[in-house]
Amino acid sequence: MKGETVERRRIVLLGATGYTGQRVLRELLARGEEPTLVGRNHTRMAALANSFEANIPVAQVDITSTADLARLQEPSDVVISTVGPFMQLGLATVTAAVQAGAHYFDSTGEGTFVRHVFELDSVATARGATVVPAFGYDYVPGNLAGALALTSAGDRATRTEIGYFVRYGRPPRSLHPSCGRRRRGPHWPGCPSGSPDRTVSRTATAVRWSSPSPATTPVGHWPRRPLPDLIPMR
């Protein structure tokens, strides 16, 4: 609405010294934001802020401690986490954000972690928290494809299903999609024994067409059985 002011919220960025975190920080600073950097190493975060010539707050916190992170976060905060592997290092952050009623985003590609986040839904709803996991290149393309498919189908669509297909093999110099570490042997370091080598290859989106009364389900549901009446969106 014209003349309405938008509330400026504090942005809390975890993992800023990593590759993805630095890219996020660069974009935030380019847009005039002044995020608070949170992590385990104050010296590295301060050096990073200086390299961007940015006078921004830095907070050294044990990122595996829900209690420490909860004391830092406030209900109006926007929390962005790029710290991985998420099952090892990210659980405390999302739990603290939910408990604080903050707004949470992360860049995970770990399905197990995403399922854990979904289990926090009832608490997030009660606390007024907004939680958006996997907001990175792994899953956003599929969500965007689903949104485009629903927009194109209009009222004729009642459900959209997105499948992330996995190609098994041993590609050279590849990264494990769950653990985020470079492969050094038959298995991935830090991952369960016997985890197969794999890379995510393609994303497929399809829309189910049926009666005029739509009842669209959330984007991102895995198709667990063959759906012959689905029309692939290319």
C-alpha cells in the first residue's frame, strides 16, 4: 500500500565464512542490509566482514547449542543458515529459531534434515515461526517448476508432485548431496556406512488434472507410485 512502511528486521546469518554463506552475505550487503554474523570463530567472521569493508555485528556462539542460539534469537529475526552438514551442525539453529518464533531459511540439500524440520511444524505454528528449509539450488528449481505448472494449469489442477531423481554411480570429484563433503573412498566421510555414491541428476514436475474443484497439496511431494495420468511439464 502506498505510504506504508515495511518493518526492518534483523537478519542473522550463520555460516558466512563458507562458500554459500559468503555469496549470501555479498548479496545482502549489496542490498543495503547489515546482517549479524553468527558462528564458532569470531576472528574469521570479523576478518570476513573487514574484507567486505562492512561494519556489521559478529557473534561467537556454539552453533550446536540450542540454548545458546535461543538466547541470541528474537521473534522478529530472519535467520539464514548455510551451515552444513545440517544433520550434524544445523539442528540446533532451526530448533532455536522455531522456539523463538523467528523466520528461518536454510540451504540444505539433506532430505533427512528436511524431514526433521517438518516434524517441528506444530511448534512453529504455535510460536508463529516461518520455516523454509532447502531454499537452495537442490530443491528451489523443482518448487519453481511446480509453481509454474500450477499457474499454467489454473483451476484444472488439483495436485502437483515433484520427484528428484537420483543417478547412482561414481562420478569424479563429486559432492555427496547429504553430507556436503568430497568423496575420498568407497563411502562418503561423515555419512552412514554403506551409503552409495550418488549424484542428483534431474528434476521432474507433473500436474494431475481432474474435476473443477481444486484441492492443491503442497509442492514437493515425492511420487511414491506410478501415476499414468500425469502430464510431464517440460
